[in-house]
Amino acid sequence: MKQTHVLMVGLLIVAILLTGCSRGVNDGTIRVVTTIGMIADIARNLAGEFVEVTALMGPGVDPHLYKATASDVKRLDEAALILYGGLHLEGKMADVFETLSEMKPTVAVSEAIPKEYLLGGDPHVWFDISLWLYAVEATYEALIALVPEHTEAISQNHDRYVKTLQDLDAYVKEKAMSLDEEQRVLITAHDAFEYFGRAYGFEVKGLQGISTVSEAGTRNVQELAQYIVEHQIRAIFIESSVPQRIVHSMQQAVKARGFDVAIGGELFSDAMGDAGTHEGTFQGMVEHNINTIVGALALK
């Protein structure tokens, strides 16, 4: 498995080198490539009219398991700037980005967050909006360096976007506090919501670990099923980028113990919703999540 990974990374890097590693402006278009949609949302809001922003990983795509394609090689080669999460979010592509950083501006935006605010190796920092603002600043600085002639406009866009996220943070806190403390228990397919839990007062439990590379074992399922029964948890949640069978197996394990737990709805964790929808924006994704969580866990 390790040899296959090394070979894949090597071939991708060689392919990019052979294409000449352009600066992304051959046809007059300044191209910015991101990995996940949440980073693309920042770039589009700050400098969308001045650059062309493309996210490699679309709706429903799991970045932990993502493997670069031939079209990705072309996009990365044509990019004037590459923005990725870092903190091991992109798994096997990390080595590619490290190599590319020696050839063109390549920024791990989440690694701008001070280490004392990080939760071990957890890369899902966007769920604490106050921390995600560090990623906004890292993106802002990279864009200003890329197109300094548009500094004033990008700065104005930046200020508007930051205010939007600050208001969003306040909205999530208000919605979360509408639940009693004992109701604020969030159970999902994998541990993507630890930052969310810390920021907004939820106890969070996932069937899988931080990365979806590891499968949930039978023991994990049985222990969590027992917890749900003992605490009479009203609902558990599926994720758009993780197979639903994982959560459905949990539901069945709970039912076998004589208790019914509902599927509270689908949450967006490692990917946003479809392009062109409200959920296809960072603001819409976050609003959808908190509204779904509170709606399912609130006492009727």
C-alpha cells in the first residue's frame, strides 16, 4: 500500500514537471485551484471577479480518500496559486503540495491557525468559525500577493466576508443555546465535528475516527449504541461525504436494544452542497447543519 502511494505521488509530480508548471496566465486568466469547496468559497468571495477559482473536490467528495486524476494534473499545472487545507486533511496529496510549493505559491490555509487552538491531528477547523477566520486571512494574503493591483477591492471584499462569518458564528451560537445542555449531543459517521462541539457546546461522538480511512469496528458500533440507549439520544446524523450504511448500522444496533433512534438528517462535513444552491456556499452549509441538528434534537 505504501509503495503504491509513493508511486502515485511520484507519477503526479513528474506529470506536472513535464507540463512545464505554468504560472496560470498563458491565456490571460489567473487561475486559483483549491482542494475543498470551503476554501474555494473564501477565494471566490475575496477575489472571484479577478481570478478563476476551481475546487478539485466537489459535493459529496471525501478529501481523506481523494486521489488525484489526470485532469487535476492539468488544473494544478495551470494554477497561479494553489490553496489547500493542510493538517493532513488531503491525505495522500500532501506530498504533491509540498513539492509544488517549491515551484509556485502553494498555501496550507488551515496551518495559519495557532497550534494551541488545534485539536491534535484534526483538520476539520472550519466548524469553529472563529478559527476559520485564520484561513480567511491566509487566503487574503495569498491573493493580495497574487494580484496586488486589486488590493483595494479585495480588501473591501475581505471585510464584508469577515463580517458575514462573524454574524454566522453568532447565529450558530444562538441556535445551539436554544437546546438544553443534555440535548446537545451530536453523533455522526466520523469525528468531523470536534471543533464544532468545542465552539458551540456539543458533546460529539463519531463512529469512525478523524479520517474516514479507518473503518468503524463492531466494538465501536456496540459501545456507541449502548450510549445512545442509556442517554435516550433522539437522533443521529448521516454525512454527505460518508457512506450512509455506517450510520444505518448504528441505528439497527440501537433498535436491537429496544430503543428507536431517528436519522436526524444529512450534514455537510468534508464537502459542501451542490453548486448553485445555498448549501453550496460556506454560509449555507453551516446554516443547514445547525438548523438540521437543532431541529432533530429539540424536544417536540
